[in-house]
Amino acid sequence: MSINHALRTIDVIRCAGKAAHTYRTAQHAVRAAHDEHSAAQAQLHHWNAHIHATRGADRASPGRSALRAAIHDRQEAEHKVRKAEARLQRAAATAQAFRPALNRYPTERLRRRATTVLLDRLADHPVDLIRAADLIIIQTSSGKDSLVAMHRTVAAAKAAGCLHKVRVMHCDLGSEWPGVPQLARRQAERYGIPFLLVTPDGGFLGMVENRQMWPDAQRRLCTSTLKRDPTGPVITTWVAELGLDRQAIVLNVMGVRGAESASRALKARLALDPRTTSANRLVLTWNIIHELSEQDVWKDIADNGLEYHPIYDTGLERLSCVYCVLAGPDWLILATRVCFALELSHPETFAALERRINHSFKQGVTLNAIIAAARMLDALDGPITWRRGDALRRHLGPAAADQYLATLTC
Ligand code: SF4
């Protein structure tokens, strides 16, 4: 099966799934409307019989007003039945259009399985996949994983002769470590690819202030509302700029690695993004470095002289918001000590917000307690220090770090 055929099949299966769902929902609506109609009809019969039995009842009797209400209910129910039946007809016509796919993949399980198999095959041929794509978006946090994901995507795009399809997007929440957006831009400029900086209204702190609550692992609004939601309109604009008269194939590259967590291990290398896919674009999330270990990532950075953010040299292993709601207390204490060393105002700003909204940063952990613990450790051990290249020294040894620093200087 050719790449284009596989992509087309994935979309047909997606549409078949949607058609089956719409048809089922319409069937439910028809059944519900018929039930409502029968109930209204029964009421009408009841009041008709009542009025008939009490012939002498005057016009203002309760029986007559109940009859009028029943007539009205029946009319409403008839209207609902007509609407639901029209909806069912439309859904049936759509399902009919996808009948071959529905016959072949009749259940949701089969459709999901077939899509997974096809996507897995596509992920094995990155260069062909890039050739088939119309647009390749790299969503970068400018952290180490995004950096390597970008490098590998660019290498594959160059091999395919398709570097012109690649664009980079970075979402600035205003709560990251200093220099993050600038670094994201430099990382894109290194390859000469267009860069877009997205700054959601209010950023991270604005969102917390509005909600009077910090996000948490269950309600990660910082990633869903602030990072994921702005992606849709950007894709819409970029796809429109392509001016295609057919469905565009969009690859959305992310620096997600399976080794990072159990939930990330379950993610596929290539997955259909049903939220942003539509009739005019098929969007695939491409976790291009899903199989790499942390060591692999640092090796790629060292071997290719890629510029990583100095925050990794402090011992913090993720380039996140200065205070990340998913981080544990040790991480938060270290982040606070780094803020002290860099004379950043984040500890006071975040702690003041915590007091204002009267909601602790993490369940059972206040930033006041974190800051106090960081102060105590600084008093005991002195301020923390680090040197450029310490992240590489930790992961690959001093020789690799020295070589990297020499490359970077060049
Ligand atoms: S780094 Fe943490 S706090 Fe910041 S957006 Fe991501 S999950 Fe939310």
C-alpha cells in the first residue's frame, strides 16, 4: 500500500467512524422523539375522554385547560419526531457513503486497530511520510526533547527535499525560565525555518488569577487551554495559506518520549489527532523521538552541537515553567534556589498569587513552605552554583562536555 493510499484509508476509516456515531445518535433521537409523541398522544386521549364524560364542564374548567396543554404538547412532539427523522435520514445517507468502510471495519475496535496498524507502518518511513505531507509543524518548548525532535525532523525533511514544508511554533506562557522564547527562535533560525511565537492572553499567571485555582495533574488547563487550544487556529491559517483544493496532510511534531512516564510510554509514534482533523486537513501527531532514552537525547545534543537551555546545567532535568504544577517538592525547592542564584522574582510573585487566591500550589504543599525550605538549604550549604556544560558532564562525562562547549564557541 502506498503512503498516499494509507493516508486516504486512515481518513476514510475516520469518516466511517464519525458516520456510524452520527447514525447511532440520530437513531436514539428518533426513539426519544417517538416516546415523547406517544406520551403526549396518551395525555390528549385522556383529556378528550375526560371532557367528553363531563359534558357539562364550562370553558374554564381545569379539564379544558389541560386538554389545550395536551394538544400543544402533542404538536411539539410531532415537530420533534419530524426533525429527528430528517436527522436520521441525513445520517443514513452519510453512513451509506461510507458503507464499504463500515462493512470492512464494522466496530470501533476494528477501526482503531486498522488505523493503528496503518499509522505504525507510516512511522517506519519518515522520509516518505514527509514527502506525502503538505505541512510539518514542530511544536517546541525549546527544551532538550523538542530540540532533538526538531533536529531529527529537519534532517528527515532535508533528506526528503522538503525543508520548505517545516515551520516551528512556540507557546510562551510567561512563566518559563528567562530566555526560553528567544532560544526557541534561535533553534529554528539555525535551520532557516519560519518561527511563530504564540502568547496566549494572560499567560499562566493570568489563567490562575482568573480561575482562582492552580491547575493540577487532573485538570492540566495550562497545557490544554494555553498550549493546545491555540494550535488549532494556527493550523487553520497555515493550511489556508497552502491554497489546496484537497485535504491537506499535516504532521504535528512533538518531543514526547516514552521513557518519560508510563502514560507517555503508551503513546504511539504516529497518531491521528481527531480534535484538529477535519474535511480539509488530516492532522497526525508525530512523536518522532518516542523511542529515545534521555542518554540518547543528550548524545544527539552533544554530537550535533545543539544549543540547550542553561537551566539544565543547574540539575533541573526539565525546561518547564519556573514552577511546574506537576513537579515534586524537591524539584520545586531546587527551582527556588536557582531563582535565588539568578535573582529572579518568581518565588515572590508566585507565592503572592498563592496567598491572594488562597489555594495552595499543590495539594498539601504551599510555595511559602517551598521557599522556606530553599532558604534553609541555602543557609546550610550556601547558594547553588553551576557551570555551562554541567548537564552534559552529568550525562556523558567531562570530555563530551568540553568538546560540546568548544563546538558551541566555534
Ligand atoms: S510546565 Fe508544568 S505548569 Fe507549565 S504548562 Fe507545563 S504542565 Fe503546566
